[in-house]
Amino acid sequence: MVETITLTRPDDWHLHLRDGDVLRDIVPHTAARFARAIVMPNLKPPVTTTEQARAYRERILKAVPSGMSFNPLMTLYLTESTPAEEILRARDSGIVKAVKYYPAGATTNSDSGVTDMRRVYPVLEVMAREGMPLLVHGEVTDPSVDVFDREAVFIERVLLPLLSDIPTLKVVFEHITTRHAVDLVMQTPDRLGATITPQHLLMNRNAIFRGGLNPHHYCLPVLKREQHRLALVKAATSGDARFFLGTDSAPHARTAKETACGCAGMYSANAAIEFYAQVFDEVGAMDRLEAFASCNGPDFYGLPRNTDTITLERKPWRVPSVLGYGREELVPMAAGETLSWRLV
Ligand code: NCD
Ligand code: ZN
């Protein structure tokens, strides 16, 4: 008999869907696995208003195949000129669930981001009052700070001051990559949560250089040392309610990755829950996958857990080596490799 596991349908609490023709190629991957996803606002131009978020959400919904249901949870891109009223509009809309902080210049399409967290404190005060979570890309951009240390330095310079200056703001430390971030979340009361990606659980920074330079293993925050990967695996599989699933699946066309200056981002949506199952299985923690994937996220956001289920079976399958992406190609994470769990 094939071994199977049935879980409450999971959600993806950090996802990039892009816009336009490619939506039809990628939205079905997420909708097949997840009921909801927190959709990142780093389009060109960024999604800074509730009206833009509403229109973007409609375009995403048009790309959901008939017979599937998927609820995109929208976010606003925080800029230094986001007015407090926009937070109230977002709250009233019912479709915007969080606001995203990008340090200016930290990652893909972050030019309109924030240069100094203190400049947005007035808006963050309003968010704290309204219970609107702040999603943080936690890296400093100071060119004198080593790229592998940007998260640890961000904790000291930006996040600790923020947590003490606005003590009632709910914060999600997105795509954490270091033991420093794990320790901070463990030491902070429940208002600080963290998402963890499949790539940071499955790979360390050697993956970028194995046998030559691998542009498909370049994402931000960049992969870290093995000791950090182990800390992330321990946190994700611990059952601690503050850690939850967020893929940071971030598609870039093959031509934008395999080039002299390749874009940051890995695409994992076509095998997302399968990757996490692999991680949990490897450490004998399959019984905790549901908490991480299906319970901790909605509990943190104050949303109901899903009521339907998905089933995974232990049956090896090969991740496709390439996927369609509009008129281009998309090389997914672990392209051509074999995974042990498959979605039924
Ligand atoms: C993301 C993207 O491509 O939009 N890239 C990435 O490497 N994760 C942006 C981000 O989340 O940093
Ligand atoms: Zn992201």
C-alpha cells in the first residue's frame, strides 16, 4: 500500500505571482495546492493602493482554472508617501491583509521602498491600531555590510528598534534565513511571526557554486551556511506556532536568470508542498507538517483555517526541467530532480 498523508489544505503566506500573460501559467500551480496566498505587491509599478490591489486581485482570479478555488490575499507596498488613510481603506476593503516593507534597493522591484524605517513610523502606528500586519523584507542595503550578514545586521539596526518603538504592531519576518532570525522570533512574544521558504530549508549556500555558478539557486535573501539551514529546519518542524509556510516562489524567465546579471528568485510553486513534505519527512516530523503549512499562518493572521484537505502520497516523481512562462521558459527549483512525495 502507498503511504499517504492528508492535511487541512495549506496556504502560502508569501508568494510572487507577477502580472499579465504569465498569470495563466503560474496561478494554477499555487491554486492546485493552496487555498489562499499572501500575494506580494512588487510589480512594476508597485501595488501601493487598495484600488490597485483590487484590480490586481481580479486579474489573478481570471487566471484561476475553472473548478478550482483560490483566494488571493492582497498586500500593499509601503512607500515613504503612503498616507495613513490608505491603511484605513485597506482595512475596509476586506481584501488587503497586510502591508509589505521593502528596504529601498534590497531586491527585485524595490526601488520605491523605504530608505529609513523611522520615516514610516506614523503609518505603522496606524497599522498597529488597526491590527494590520507589517511584512518585513529583513535585510539592510548598506554596501559595507556583507551580503551574507544583511539579515543579522537588519535585526540589530532596524527590527529590534521597531519592535520596541511600536510594541503593538504585528510583524512577519519574511523568508528568514539565519539562526539569528530564528532566535529573535523565539525570544519575542506572539506578535512576531516568520515565514520559511523551501529553498532555505533544503539548500545551503554551496548550492550556488556546486560544479560552477548556478543562477537558478540565486534568491534573496541569499542561501546561507549549513548551520543556519539546520536552525531553520528545527524551527519549522518544531510545531512552534510562530513559524509558518511562505514559499517566496518568485518566477523569472529563464533568459532573465541565465544571463550576465541574473535576477534573484526561485520558482517553487509547482512543487511547493511537496518540497516541505520532503523536509519534514527527512527529520521524521511529518506529524508537524500540518501545523506549519495549514494552521500557524491563519492563526497568526486571525483568519479561519481551511476546512477542506489535500493528500500527499509517497511516490517518487520528477520535477519538470522547464515550464511555460508566457512566451518564455521558466526553470523551476530542483528542475529535473526526483522528489519523494507527490500531490494526489
Ligand atoms: C523576489 C522577486 O523576484 O520578486 N526575489 C527573491 O529572490 N526572493 C523578491 C523578494 O522577495 O526578495
Ligand atoms: Zn518575496
